[in-house]
Amino acid sequence: MQVTKNGRKKYLVFMVQVHTNFRRAELESLADLYGINSIDFSKYDDSTPFFYVELENDQQAKDWIKRSILTRAIYEYWGDADTYEELHESIQSQDFFQKNKELYHNDTFKFEFDTYRGNNKSNRIKQIEKFSYLDFKGKINLKNPQQVFTVIEEYKPISENIPGKDPIHLIFGRLIQTGDRLSMDRYDLKKRPYKGTTSFEAELSLVSANIAQVKPGTIMYDPFAGTGSFLTAGGHYGALVIGSDIDGRMIRGKGASANINTNFKFYGESSKFLDVLTMDFTHNSLRSNLVIDTILCDPPYGIRESIKVLGARDPERFAGKENIEIDGKKAFLHRDYIPTKKPYALDSLLDDILQYASERLPINGRLAFWMPTANDENIETIIPLHANLELKYNCVQEFNKWSRRLLVYINRGPTFDGPTNSGAKRSTTVFRDRYFNHFN
Ligand SMILES: C[S@@+](CC[C@H](N)C(=O)[O-])C[C@H]1O[C@@H](n2cnc3c(N)ncnc32)[C@H](O)[C@@H]1O
């Protein structure tokens, strides 16, 4: 093992080179969640998938990375160089080399190769044989080895479509922990029993849950649950989830075989599903002493669903209608009563979410939600702010003419006294209109 002067070991985090705007936020949030506060992020770089860190021990590395969606794996560092010849020299010249050899001397093991921006057709067996100086005496076990030793080959592509032929850099390490990328396949929308046009893709909903620090055994609430994509992600990370939506059709789903609950059964996570209810978020009926640890959502922006709240668009015309009775019972008390709704401004709805989070989240609890914006160069995007909430992350996912961002806030309480723009008109145009006009 490599022990640095401060008693810590060197590790390599090998990340995916996608959603780079979200990677650091995910790594920082998971480190914070597990109380690992000694990681030096000053060397973190969005332009490379490699991030070298020092940690106290393997357990810290495991805790930190096991939930990460944007990390392929974390390795104990053994050496690196630009050619294979130099790599072998690098490994043998490390002051921890002898100790490492002894530690894993009798363990079952296997070798793996991973590549970045290229592919290699060389004879891997011959390459592995060149590591014979490691002198491992344990048996090779391809299925369930105690140790996995990995060579990561980095290439420089010849052009955008032609991968490089020879590696430009090599890193050798012992696998400590893979990230949670397999869950992207497990929660893939294509395989999900209940989904709809508003369903949020698996990868970024899981990343959102990580950045929101959804924790096992705590309560997570999605006030705009729709088909329950974020509830599913929260359940995966062990939270007990509650959702609500103004549209009862979303909550009821497509009958007994396809609804949010059946998704939880499908994933074998029914015990994480508390319930969902039809409710206007702005007329919230969750009791005020219910502890909500995390709020994670994708509010309506009027693209596939409208922004509506309970109420009459024209209160004068509606006056007195609340007294109408059917079969001797007030109309609105019947089970199949559909209440009137009126349009609502996005700015007001976002103000409401921030206010609700400030009142309902515990101190240091997180609110995370998605907000779309048009990519006009000359229009500043104004992020909603609340005096009690610290805006921790603003991670942007760019599309062609628009983008959406994950805004993450931490409830710091009334003493925080941060900047606020509550009540201000922040959006200059209605996103829905711009979207359907192709942002012209
Ligand atoms: C962008 S969608 C969320 C989709 C959801 N993440 C999913 O997985 O399907 C926004 C949702 O907010 C709901 N909604 C609109 N106005 C609402 C309100 N005032 N209160 C609660 N839900 C509302 C819509 O019915 C819609 O399902």
C-alpha cells in the first residue's frame, strides 16, 4: 500500500467523461455524506476522467464511491507511466512496492484492462505475463477473486471518430470499489413498468439523488411526483419516499398493473414506498410536524404539463358555485369531484418551493430541483434565492438551444441571512412559449 507522509494512501478515481458539470458536485456530496472531509479537490479537473486523491484507508474509498453514478471505479494507486516499459519501472520503484506484494501475495486475483478514448487489440495474456515480478502466489480466479489488478490505458483519438491506436498513458492499480453505474441499466426507463412523457431518465435522476444526499432511513418528498422517477431514485438509495401531484391520473397510473407502487414492487423496493397523493403543492396538506429530510423534484414548466394550482381562473364567475349540491351533498365532497384549477406563474411556484423547503427541511437538509432555461446569450438566467437557503450547486446540462440545471440548496436556517430574490419577476419570457417556438 502507498502511505504518504500524512499517513494516507494515494488512490485514483476513474470517472466517466459525461455530465462533467455534475461530477464534482456528486463526489463532494457523497464525501460529505460519509463524513470524509479531507479530500483535496483543488486538482479535480472536468477535462479528464482521472482524479488522484489521498484517503485514510480503503473503507473510506469504498464508502465514498459505492453510490457514485459518474464514477467507474476507485483504485489503490500502484504506478503510472507513458509506456509499458516505464510502467513496470514505476511500479517497482514505489517505496510501497515490497509491502504491497507481501500483502496480496497469497490472495486469489485476476487482471483487467480498461481503456479511455481508444482500444487495444494487443495480446493481453502476454502483457499480463510481463507483471510476473509481482510474484503473486494466489490462484487466478476470474469469477470471484479477492483482488482485481487493473491497467488503465489512456489514448489520444486520431480524430473525433477514429480512436487512438497506442496508449499515451498507463495507470496500474488495485480495484477498491466500482461506482453504481449498473443501476443505470436496472432503472432504465425502457424496462420500467410505469412511465410517461414526463419520466426523468435514470442516470441523472440517480445523480440528483446523490447530490441531494438522499440518505437511507430518512424521508424524501417529491411534490411534483408525476410518474415517480425521483421517488424511484430516492428509494434506491434507501430513503422512505412520499410523492404528490396535482394530476390524479399520474398518481393513479394505468391501473393496478402500472403505477408508481408497481414500479417499487418491480425493483423489490416496496418497503421504501410510503405513498403518493393527489394534491396541489401550493395547498399542501402534509402535517407541519412531519420531518422531511430531503426534497427532490422536477417542477412543471408547462412543456408536457401545465403549471396549475387549485382555484378559479375567474373568481367572479365561480362565485357561489362552491355551494352546489349533488344528491344532497356538496359537489366538492364527492369522491369523483374534479376541482377547478387556474394557471400559476413559474416564478411564484419556485418561490413557494424555496419557502416550503426553508420551513420543512431540517438544518443542513437539502432541496434539489431541476429548472430549464433558454440559452440566449444576452439574457441572464436568474436563479431563485431564499434568505435561509444556501445555493450549493447549479449544475447545467446543455442541449442545443436550451439547457436545464439542477439547483441544490442547503437549509441553513434563519440566521443564515443570505441574498433573496423572492417575489421578483425573474423569468423574462415563458419557457413553454420559447420551447414551442424553437427558441426563435
Ligand atoms: C415535470 S413533471 C414531473 C415529472 C416527474 N418527475 C416524473 O417522473 O414523471 C411536473 C409535474 O408537476 C405536476 N404539477 C403541476 N402543477 C402542480 C401543482 N400545483 N402541485 C403539484 N403538482 C403539480 C404535473 O402534473 C406534473 O406531473
